[in-house]
Amino acid sequence: MTFISIEFLLFFAVIVFAYYSIPHRWRWVLLLAASYSFYASLSGYFVFLLLTSTAFSYVTGILIEKQETKKQKKKVMLVGIGVLLFFLGWFKYFNFVNDSLRAISAYLNWNYTIPYQEIILPIAISFYTFQAVSYLVDIYRGKLKAERHYGYFSIYFAFFPQLVAGPIERAKKLLPQFKVEQTLKYENLSYGMKRIAWGFFKKTLIADRLAPIVASVYDNPDATGSQIVLATILFSVQLYADFSALSDIAIGCARMLGIKLTENFKQPHFATSIGDFWNRWHITFSTWLRDYIFVPLCKGKKKRSEIYVAIIITFLISGIWHGAAWSFVLWGLIHGFYRVFGDHTKQARGKMASFTYLDRNPTFHKWVKIAITFLLVCFSRVFFRSDSVTAAFTNAQLFLTPSSWRPSGIIDAFEIFSLLDLAIFAFFFVVMQLFHHVERKNASTWNWLSQRPVFARYAVYVLIVVSVLVFGATGQGFVYGGF
Amino acid sequence: MKNIEKYRNAFVEALEIEEDEVGEELVLGETSEWDSLGHMILISTMEEAFDVSLDSEWMSEFDSYQSGLKLLDRLGVDFINE
């Protein structure tokens, strides 16, 4: 049962109805049963791993709190994190390390006998492990009390709207919301349904329509440079639509239950620098990395060069978190390099903007920065999308070849679309951009829409629902669901 | 050395700016020296100067010369009766 299915919508409708029909004191049982059923439908017997990680984190949290000295607390926390990372490492990284060691051994003519292991990656393990780590660290830092109610704690770990791919929430924000009695509010139901519908819109009309077109280029060893350029730009649009749709559906579902989740995206492709991009893309993951990796690494560092090392390490971890492959490691390193290079050349770029009079027209300057940032992000995504390091370097070379950017070549590359697919994609892409445009002018498109006349408002809602039903493509899993 | 002097010196040392540039108008992100990376260096310098520990939440709160004074005051650094 995935988010994009009738089964999920029916399942969720039953949960919402039951949630508001039963007394508050039993709601945690309902949410927990719903969360485990949902997870079991996706990941089968790995629900036992989720149960084990939950029980282990629950006990470790209490143990950290019970220690008398800071040193003892730290020891228990590190053991707890070590065990959680061992689970993650075993399922996600065993074969990555194993294959890498085998390749190194073969290169050095050493005998390496550990064979490839058939290990299936449990869905959501990267997400719930990060939530668990933040929970233990926050208790150690004294910012959070260990939760004693096992039921509420388990929901924090497995809350089905955000279990599969976030937003990665902190216990401090989520746990109190489960404990408060949520009353049935029209605004919550209405806002939640709109966010879910918008998620379906982005997923079925943008992401899943683009996925096979992007794949037709990336799976083709004879793709031209212009096709790689176009497919990579389209992949960026696909990835954003895919992942932000997941967050929209998660936020919408949670809101219908009265729970507010953290926003995960703020129009990342309109970022004016790489630093700005990471403040807008997968925000809960970026802030997690900042709080639990980057800031601790920066402790006591008083030189920019030392901060640069912390940046590179943080982005390296970001890359490895995304996938157990060297192409993801390189993707992380590229972003680390961008960030360091951007900082190091800040003054020179400022002078260049002044020399070329770019800074005299702030609006144009801003759009130049947006375009450059977007292209830098696209280049890094060649590594994100390619199936292997070899393919990534070949594709990256094609992406960087000036002739790949010839306008006539790019126009020819549109042959990867059928005319109908192109027309449908173009229409819905424009709709999405209009939505973003309104959002940039106003705080929320939904609030702006609610102030329009009833006819206009419902025309938009009907357009979204009918478009999904008529033109929506399904069948593709969520990209981030695989992490 | 008085705490207020230590505080001002931390800005000079961490952000590599002149002493007369340190003042109430200093705000994070509004000068090229006090950017997000400079902020990390400033935090490390403040932590060492006042023997305090600033976590991410407090780091975001410390976004100007004035807010830094208030934050350190809350953490027990006395700028008035020393």
C-alpha cells in the first residue's frame, strides 16, 4: 500500500473517521496499529526490526537519563547510537563495503572471500534511525526528557504519514502533539485534503510522467550530450516533484489528524546559492545534519579552513545517507566542494558582479544567481541519477561539453517526449510554477486561494482532482522511499 | 579584562574586523565577515572566552551584537556588575 493508491486513501479515511470517533485516551492505540499495519504492508517482516529499534531506543533513552554524570550519559548514548547505526549499516551498507573491499583486494591481488550477500533494505530505516539518534542526543544534552509512555514513544518512531520518507521530526515537537487531545476542526481537514491533493498532483502529473522519459535517456548508453542535459534538468524537476509530493501528503495526512509536521521544502530551485539551496531542500534533513553533525564538528574551530573540513565531512555523510554507492559519495562531495568554493570566492564574485555592473540591477542579479545555482545542482544530480560511477563520469563529461548546450541540439533532444506527453507536462509544469509564483508573493497559496471567490476556488480544486484522475500516471515508487 | 571587552574582542578576533566596527549595529548576515561560516568561528570564540556551551538553538538566537549580549547574560555572564 503506497501513498499513491486508492487503498491508502480508503485506509486513511477509515483512520480519520475512527480517530475522531474514539476517546483521546485510545487514539494512540489506533495510530500505532495503523502505523504498524501500514509499515507491514510495505516492508513485511521488517516490522520486527522497527519494533526492536523502537524498544531499544526507548530503554536507552531512559538509561541515559538515569546516569548520574555527564560522562556516563555520554557513554550510554554512544553505545545506543552505535547499535542503531549498526542496524542501519548492516542492512544498507554491508554490500557497499563488501563490494568496495573486494574491488580493492582484486586491484591489489589479495585474496578476498566474503561473497555478495542478499540483503534487502528495510523501508524507512534511514529516516527512523535519524529520528532515534536525535532523540538520544537530545536526552543526553538535557533538552528532552526520556518518554515513559511506550505507546506515544512508539508512534513517534513509526507515525505512518512521515515514516517512509520524513519529514524527519524531533521528539520535542512531535510527542507533545500526540498527547494533546486533537479536536475535529474543519480547517485541519480542509487544509490536509488540499495538501494531499497537491501531493498527488505533483507526483502523478509531474514526477511520474517525467520518470520514464528521464529513464529513457539515462538507460540509453548512446544518449547524446544534449539529451543528457535535458534529461538532467527534467530529473531535477522530477526529483523535486516526487519528494516534495511525499512531504505534502505526509503533512496533509498528519494535519487531518490535528498534527503539524515541519515543512520540508521552500522552492529549492529558486535558491540564490548552494547554502540557500540547502536551507530550502529537504529542510528537516539539513537541519538534522547541522545540529547533530556540523555544529559538533565545528566546536572549538576558529579557522575557516577547519570549518571547511567540517562542511566536507557533513556533505560526505549526506551523500552516504542517500545511498550506498560511490556515486552518492561523489554527489555529497560535489556539494561540499560547492559550499567551500562558494565561500572562498565570495569576495571575488562580489567584485566581479560590481565590475560587470550586475549588482546595479538586483533583480537581474538575483535571477542570474538562481540560474547558476540551479545548473550547479543539476550537474551534481548527474551523479545522483547515474547507475554507476563510470556512467556518472561519462554523463558528467557530456553535461559539461559546450556542444551539448547548443540550442538546436537541446530542441532536438525534446524528441525524447511524444508530442502529447510534452503538451501535458508543459501544461502541468506551468500550473506548478503559477502555484510557486503565488507562494513567492504571498506566504501561502492555500490562504491566498481561500480569499478568492467560491467559484474560482473550487475551479482550482476541481482542476487538481480531475487532472490527477484523467492524466495522472502511477506505478513509480517514490525516489526517496528507497532511502 | 572586563566581560564586555572580552565580548568585543571575540568579534574582532573571530570575524577579523577592526575594533571600531564592533558595535550595536552589527547583525549576522549583514556584513561579509559575519556570514554563516564566520558565525561558527564566532561561536567557538565566545564559548572559549566565557567558558559556556552554545547549542544550535542558541546559535540561531545569537544573530546580532545585542542578542549575543542577552544570550550570554542568560547563561550567567555578567556584563553589568562585574
